[in-house]
Amino acid sequence: MLPPGEPKFRRRPADRPAEILAAALEVFADYGFHAARLEEVARRAGVSKGALYLYFETKADLFRAVVQTAVTPNFEHVKAMAVAAAATGFESALRTGVGLLARNVIADRRISGVVRLVIAESRTHPELATIWYETVIAPGVALMTTLISEAQTRGEVRAGDPRMFAFGLMGPMILSIVWRETFEPVGAEPVDVPKLADQHVETILRGMRP
């Protein structure tokens, strides 16, 4: 047994990057990008600041890695399930995709905290918006647009701009994040995101059917 106080990175060197990224996700969500300190990330990960710099040279590098390894896999899971469900029709894909997005991604306060960070700090740190757009937003909108376009070809969805339909689908989900991160802290009644998602799916299906 190692002596008490042995640093985590010496006990489990292979786990070091994963522990750093998990800690960074929490710190970014708690403090935002500008106020986040690498010292705090290192402290929560149980490593030295020097060890952290072995893996990530800048805070932007660390943020990109957080998005790519701690956030993106959740979105990739939702996308994979939605594509699989599309084999039985657009409604199945929509119910599956939006439901999983609400329950497994948006309901995670660490991820919604990162979204708040991007919205709040993209003017002064445009690289954050670029990372989020390239990694999450653009692929997600492209997937939804494709699924809707294919459904239109099959006659499952009425005529209309598939990209605009995709934006309409995501509107309430984005609003729920803004509500949670901006208004709930000052006393607004919380929004049940999964319930909102379920109701929105029924509303949007009625509007998109031929």
C-alpha cells in the first residue's frame, strides 16, 4: 500500500489525463473560462500544476480537450441512437434523439455550465465558440438536417427548409439551458427539461407531419 497522501497521478499514471479532464469540466462549469484557474484544475485532479502542463500547454488547449473527450461522446451517443432509430421512421428518431439529449446531456449541469460559458465569453474568447461550433453544433445541425431531409423524401415530413426545422427543434432545449443557468440562480421556478422535451416532441411532430 502506498503511503497516505501519495499523489493520484503517481498511483494511476494512465488515468492522469482523464482525471485532469474530469476536473477541468467541473472547474469550467463552476467558474467560466476567464476565471478558471489551472491551479484549481490540478488541485481537483490530484496532480501538480507542472504535471497538468505536460498534457495541456494552454487553457484553450484544455478546453478543447474537455469538449472533445468529456462532452462530445455524450452527443455522439445521442446521434448514434437517433440514427439507429431512424431505421423505423422519423418519429422514432426524433423521440429517441430529443429524449436522450434532454436526459443525458442537457440535464447534466456540468455540460449546461459549459454552454453558458461559451455564450457568455465567446466575444472575448472567440476560440471557445469556434471549438464548440466545430465539435458539437455543426455536426449536430448537419445530422438533424439530413434526417429531416430524408424524412421529407419518404413523405414523413411536410415541405419546408430542413435546416430551419432543425433550428426549431433545438430552440426550447437551448432556452432551457439559458433559463437554468441565468434565471434559476436568481429564484426562477426550475424547468423540468425531460418533460419539456417530451411535450416539445409532440408539438413539433404535429407541425411537421404532411
